[in-house]
Amino acid sequence: MLTASALLLLSLHLLSTGAHSWDRAAAPQALVMEALRPVQFASARLADAAIDLIRGYVDLVGVQRENDALKAEIAQLNAERAETGELRVENQRLSELLALKDAAKDKLGLDTVTAQVIGSDATGLSRTLIIDTGADSGIMPGMAVMARDGAVGKIIAVSPHAARVLLIDDHNSALDAFDQRTQARGIIAGVPDDGLTMKYVDRADDLKPGDPVVSSGLDGIFPHGTLVGYVSSVRREGPGLFLSVDVSAAVNFKHLDRVLVITQQPPKVSEPSPG
């Protein structure tokens, strides 16, 4: 009985001693935990920020790729739109040239050949164009060359598959023409700098800026009434017999792509009687 009581007291003592030992060990741990808390909190925040930054970068890369894809798509659409527009313009030009070809045949009975402009004078000494049609298609020197907007020039040299065209704005060119409003006649020629002049117009004639100037047909090259250009200025300088008349060409020679060559001589036009 005494032994049992002694063992019971010893057990209670050990339990009591163990509990106090745990309390003494827990106190330093709590202090360490409290001291490390700010560092651990900052580390956790830093890790969260890093994760957010990585996620943001990934999202940004995705957005950039999407933007690049959209830009590429827009560029493709613009290119297709430009190509469609150019095709529309080209079809319009060809339709107008075909209408001119039909008019030359139906109204004047003139045969024509279409040609593409493939070059121009590279020296600057003359104003000429090269077309991709030559003697094998019936092209010969002296034939008139026209565009949908009016007179271009005349053939001056040929090879089997090409020909050189002297433009009406070359200083060696001469085209008999008249002011459509007043019927005043003159000779259209190029000037060294640029543009056209109408020579030998009587000083008494009343030409005005904007008047259409058309071919007379007397030179046997261009059909009568072919549009040459428009009067741009008229001057009465000095005591001379003639007016100084500047003419702007109806055709933009720098942007020509296709032309029409008249392969036979136009109908002869009689010289108008004086008065």
C-alpha cells in the first residue's frame, strides 16, 4: 500500500515537472517567432510581388503578340485594298483606252494598236518614250500616238518589237492645232524648260486661259479634233505680229502606262479658205 502511494506521488511529480519544462522551452520559441515575423511577412510580400510581376510580364507579352498580329492583319488588309484600288484604276484606264480605240474605228475608220510604255529618254536631251510594240505589229515612223486624255506624240523610230515616240512637248515637235473656241490656228511645240507653246497665233485673236486646243488634222498625223491641251496664259509682248500663248498638255506624260498608235493615215483635212 505504501509502495503504491509512493509511485503515485512520483508520477504526479514527474507530470508536474514535465509541464513546467515545456512552458520554459515555449517562451524562447515565441520570442524567436515574433522576431522573425516581420522578415517572414516581407519575404511573403516580396514573393507575391514577384509572382504578380511575372504574371504581368506574361500578360504583357501576350498583349504585344496580339497587337503585332493585329498590325500584321491591318497591313495585309491595307495592301489588299491598295491592290484592289490599283486594279480598279487599271480597269478604268483600259476601258477608256478601249473606248478610244472603238471610237477611232467606228467614227474615223482608223485601225489602231495598243501598246505599253516601257521606258523613256534617260539622257534628258529629248522627250521621248519607248513602247513595247514595233514593226512586227505594223508600227512605222510618222504614226500618231494617243492616250485616253489626248495627243501624245509620233513614232520616230522602230524595231521589230519596240518603237520610240517623240512627245509633243519636245522642242523638235510641231503639231498643227487651233483654239477650239475662237478657231485661231497655230503650231504646238515643246519649250526647252517644260510645257507647250502655241506659235504663230495672230495678235488680233482673242484667246483666253482655259480654251481647249485641238489638232487641226492638216499635218496628216493626228485626226482632226484630237485634244492637245488647254491655254494656260496669253501675252501680248512688244510690237510683234503674234501672241505668246502657253498651253498645258492634256496628257500627263510622266504617268503614261498605255497608249494607242494609229496605224493608218487619218482622213485628209482641207486647208480652210482665208476669211
